[in-house]
Amino acid sequence: MDFELTDEQRMMVDTVRKFVATELEPHEDEVERLDHVPEHLAEQIRSRALQAGLYAANMPADIGGAGLDATSMTLVERELGRAGYALQMLVARPSNILQACEGQQRERYLLPTVRGERHDCLAMTEPGAGSDVRSMTTRAVRDGDDYVINGTKHFISHADVADFVVLFATTGTEDTPRGPRNRITAFLVDLDADGLTVRRGSDCVSHRGYHQCELSFTDCRVPAAQRLGEEGRGFELMGEWLGASRLSVAATSVGRARRVLEMTTRWAAERTQFGQTIGRFQGVSFPLADMATELDAAELLTLRAAANLDHGHMSDQDAAMAKLYASEALGRITDRALQVFGGAGLMSELPIERFWRDARVERIWDGTSEIQRHIISRAMLRPLGS
């Protein structure tokens, strides 16, 4: 498989990396200190991302996006991953699921989001339904031309700065060979809708400034015209449009790990102990070699999955392998980096402790490592009838 970049892709990578270095990285300390992105800064970054043609790069060109293929988008995600989520998410990549919008939904939700006028978030996870999405209890009951929604979602990223939510709720049950299971439906719900309350969630150790929220629905009426896709087909819609989100986590993990490795290598080449640079000691140089090897392996798995997606045959196993290995490699790389930096790595004057903290969540959101291993192992065993 050929992973040689085209001239256009090289230029794109260079453009995004420069944007991250000049527009995002200089503000990291401020966001870490404040635990939020000041509104004027958020607007400045969005505006400059739009001017640079980086905004909504994952969306088709015929609706105003950059129309990048999966491999090119993975390269963009990799470079944006060098910065924390609070800043990189301002260079918005709207949820791909919005491409399922039809009719007036396109004018009200899809197109304004591509233009940067509105911002979306996704709501699947509940206090009692994390990895087991089918067990969600938030219900939407048809009542005339509306659905009445009741229930609670939590761990909903950046709902505090979004304008609407792509909500997944149950709309009944169906019989299956394994017994009854919930039928899930997707909805587009404005966050100022009557009956919907958005609360900031508990503080998180990872990605300060990028908040998770709780959404409470109490007899929230949503017009049937805001149903996304067919009733009861939300789970299939989720799989069709959201599968690439695991590839996104893998790509951003690779980008952040690359930045950490670069910083650690410079430190090892400059820090002196016992009359020589610490990189000359095997206790430092061998971990550097392991970090570089794991990073390249994670990147190759991620690019392979992206290439398969471009050719129309990325499997759930491909995405799971990329997400699993890249997120766990990031955890190991940041931990080794902190060890190389020693006590200085734990101090807030350096960003190493932040990278170390931020890395932890990658193994949890968008499907835990355990879920990824389940997906991979089932793909191996299912053809054998097990």
C-alpha cells in the first residue's frame, strides 16, 4: 500500500501545521489557566480558519466544505491533534452525520454549520448507557406532529458552546433472536428548546477548556420534521456516518504523540547529566526508540484505515485497530516522555504533564479500548462460527 503523499497533501499538511503553530499553540497556557476559551479568541480562530479554508474540511465541496478525501482529512486531523481539543475544535469539523439532513434541515442545520454560523454536538451517552448504546433510556414518543422527549444525557462534549444537538433516543422496541431491543432514532434539537436544560458537567482531568455537559429533557417537544433519517434507524445511521470518528481520535492521537516525541527528543539532546547529554544513556535513548517505533506503527494503522475508507471498504475492525493502538500508544508515549523529563515533566511550566493528562481520555471516548478489542476479536471469530 502506497502512503506517499501527493504534492497537494504536502502543502495541506504544511498549511495546517503552520496554522496550529501560529494560531493555536500560543494560546494553550491561557486556556489551561482559565479552563475555557475566551469568546473573542474563539471567534478569532474560527474566522482565521475560515479564511484559510480549513473550516469544515470534512464536508463535501458542493455544500461549502473542502471536500477532502478520508486520507487527506486524516492528515488534517493529525496536524490539528498537536493542539488540545479546546482550541483545535474551533477549526470545526461538523459531525458527518449532518450529511443525512434533508429538505429544510439542510438550510436550518447543515449549511449554517458548514459556514460556521451554527455549531453542533452529539448526544448518545447516558448515566446508565455508555458503551452499551442500545440500553439508552431517553425516550421520544410521537404525539401528533411532534415527538415528546424525556431523559438525560451526560458526558456531552462542548454542548455549552453548541447551538443544537444531534440526539439519539429510543422510539420503541423490536423483537430480535436475542430478545427485545430498543429502536433508536436521531433528532436535531435546538439547545434553547423548551424542556431542555444544559448543565456544565464535573471538571475533567483531560483537555481543560473543552467541557462535557449534562442534557436533561423534560417533556421537550420536537417537531417530527426535525427527525434525522427514518424512525428506528438511528443505530444504522450512527454506524454509517459516525464510524469515521474513531479514525479521527486515532489521527489526533498520532499528531499529539508526534509533538510529544519531538519535545522529548530535543530535551534528551540538550539536558546534561554526569558530563553528557542524557540521550547518550540507554535508559533514555532506548525509550526514545520505542516511542518512535510505536508512533510510526500507530500512524500506519491510521493511514491504512483511511485509505480503505477512501476505497469504500474500511471495516469496523480497521477503525477499531487504529483507534485502539493509536490512543494506547499516545498513553505510553506521554508516560515515557514524562519519565525522560523527570521532575520537570510534572511541573506546570512545561506542557508535558498536560499532554500526559490529556492522553488518558483517548482510551475512553468514542468507544473504550475494551470495546475496540471486542470489535476486533468478534471480526476474527465470527467467520469461524464462534
